[in-house]
Amino acid sequence: MTREDLVVPRAAPQTHGELLVIFDFDESLVNEDSDVFVFGSFHPELCQTVSERHAKKPVWPSVFDDMLQILAAERPEVTPELIREKVARIPVQARMLDAIRMVVEVFYAEVKVISDGNTSYIESMLEHREMKQHVKQVFANPVEYEAMDDGRTRLRIRPYHADHLEPHGCSWCPSNMCKGRILDSIRRSKSYSRIVYVGDGTGDFCPASRLSNGEPYALQARINANPGVVQAPVVSWSTGYDIYRRFVKFCQPPYAVPSIVPRITGSVLVIFDYDWSLINENSDTFVFQKLYPELLATLRERRAEQPSWTKIMDDMLKDLSKDKPDISEEIIRDAVAHVPIQPHMLDAVRLAAEQYSADVKIVSDANSVYIESMLEHHGLSKLVSEVITNPATFEALDDGRNRLNVKPYHALDIVPHGCTWCPSNMCKGRIVDSLRQAHPYSSVLYVGDGSGDFCAATRLTK
């Protein structure tokens, strides 16, 4: 890749709020109907009655409020906290969150959500995905937490357009919400130069009719049935990849999608170190900082007695399992999945793999569980072709629990690698050599930060 070949989205002048981007939630920002997702997860039999209930009471918030009351009565173990935890992990459209980050961080757009879902589900997902700072406002059916006679709490969904108010009068929209009126009120409160609306269903037709010729909109079916009502350009989409590409085209002067270089898979190798390079932490100490801070106080003493960092970490994980039996595999994976990331580093991974078809690998003295959990959480597993690190597995204990076990990449029972620059468990220079011998890369880029990356750097050429 030459500098002339590289075309990436350029930051627009920072005139905050000129561009407004509005997302529907269900089947648009996320890849499910959030209400149906909850009942399908906790009460599948009840979920099968949705269509019948809606035929009798054609207002979704009322239908789902009734079903939540049944859920509370028939599944008392399903608490509001458990519901929020489940819906926080609802499947998201591929690349959709990247599209939001791009329009906010690169083009300084304001992002809002307008949805016939409810505030609890939407905000739970945004918080879990670390997107609350990117989404400025959520318009949805409000949620209340109602105390029950037995001391428990249950969720109640109220209509956005309350029953005691005058009807909104829109024949296109359900009685509980007119998205077109919401869009009108947003535009009255602030002047936007451009508006993008991302939706999928008939409930999004009304706001589409409010858009003008310079404001594209991602809905098709009902618009086709009502020619002339929507003046804005209509753009079909099916995944977040489509939205991401359209955002680049719409936001960036001169409104052209970044050019793609010829796809010669694997001609460029990009290697990332992990700790303090791809992420902004030491993943080994981060997990103890989050789950067992007191154990970190023993690290200096352990290092004086044991020269192998990998063995120290394995011993500390053993103590974590013994002293904190309530910390499960899921808790550990969730903690390390949320490790702080270097700013824009994930964008760099995507750019290398998707724009330039580079072969992206990680070479790290961390461990496979920590790295793979983070990659999976951020949707990067398919972009990183290989993770070369200390192997880690959750091994079953006699009491039925699992404990994380970490072994050295360069096993103790084989001949030492003989490198005086590297720790005994891993020589990154030898790994780089083996990668280059296995494939004739035209260029190799190495991203690292510490003394453990020096040996690998000596294997690179001009």
C-alpha cells in the first residue's frame, strides 16, 4: 500500500450537530425484535401467543405489558435485572455500531434512536455495547418498575403517547407513537443541514415522509406503495455493512465511497502485539484488578520468586478460583472482553483486513482466552486470521466448577528456543520468521510497544 493508494474517511469540519442520524431499533440497529427476543428467551410458550394477542389489542406496548405481567407471575425467577442482562446482549446488525462510531467521531453527527420498543431494552443494549456516549437521545415507550405484593419488582411498559392525551391523529402510525411528529419536534428544536433516517418497517414510513430531497432514507416496501409521499432519496440496505458504506458516501465530500485496492489476499501481513498495543492495558493484571484486586498486591513478591510470568499468572488464576468460587468462566470472559482499547485501533484492524485484504495476526505473551474474548465481543474474530499466544483453557475441577489454566506457548518439555532477548515461554522473533517462511508476504507491518517486541522488530526489513 502506498500513501497515494490510501483513501479513508476524512473528518468533516467540527460544526457539531449539522448532521442528524436517526435509527429505528428493532430489526434495524439490532437484528431482532427486542420484545419478542425477551419472551423467546424466558418464556417461549408465551412468545407463541404474540400474534394472537396483537390481533385482539393492536397496540404493541399494551400487548407486551400484559405479557410481562404473565411472565412475572409464571416465571418469578426472571427478574428485571435478568431481563436487562439478557436484552443487553441482543444480536446487533453487523458493522452497525461501527457506522454509529464513524458518524459521531469522524463526522460529528448527532445520533438519536426513535423506536416503538422501550427505553429499558434500548438503554441496556447501548450501555453493554459502550454506545451511550454516542447516542444523544432515545425516544421510546417508557418503562416503570412496579413493586408487587410479594416484594418483587416487575417491568411495566407505558405508551410513549400516553392514553390520557388527545390522539396524535396520524393514520399511518400506531396510537402510542407517531415517529413523524417526533421527527418534526426534533427539527423544530434545532436546525440540521442534513438528516439520515435508518429504518425497516411500516412504522418508519411516517418519518420518511418528513424528509426532503437531500436526506436519504433506508426503507423500501411501504414507500413503493405510496409513490410521491417520500421526497428523499431511498436507499435499500440489509446489513450494517451497507449502512457503513452509505454513511461514508453521504457524509464525506465529495460524497464518494473510499476506493478499494485490488484484492490480493495475504500480500500484506499486519502483526499486532496485544497488551498496551491493540488494547490499552495489561490483560493479565486487568482481570485481577477487576475480579480480585487484593491478589495483585502479591505480584511483586511472586516475581521475585518465580521468573516465568506465565507461571505466575497461572498460579494467581488458581488462587482466584480457590478464593473466589463464585467467579465463573462467564464472568472472567465478560471482564476481559471489556478491556480498554487503544483509540481507533480496532478501526485500524478493520481497515487493514477489509479495505486492503491484509492478513492480520496477533502475536502476544497474554493468553488465548483473554484475546479471543475481546475479539469476539468487538466482532473482530473473522478479521484476525490467527492468534499466536500462550494457550489457555477452562479445566473442570472436582467440585464441578471450571478454572482457567494458562500454559506457556513454548512448552517446558521441548528444547529452549535459545533467544536471549525473549522470555523462555515465547520468542516473537522466531514466530515472525515462521510466518514469513510459511507465506511470501510482500510487506510485513508490526505494531508493538515493549521490550518483548524488540526481537520481532529485528526480523523486519526495509
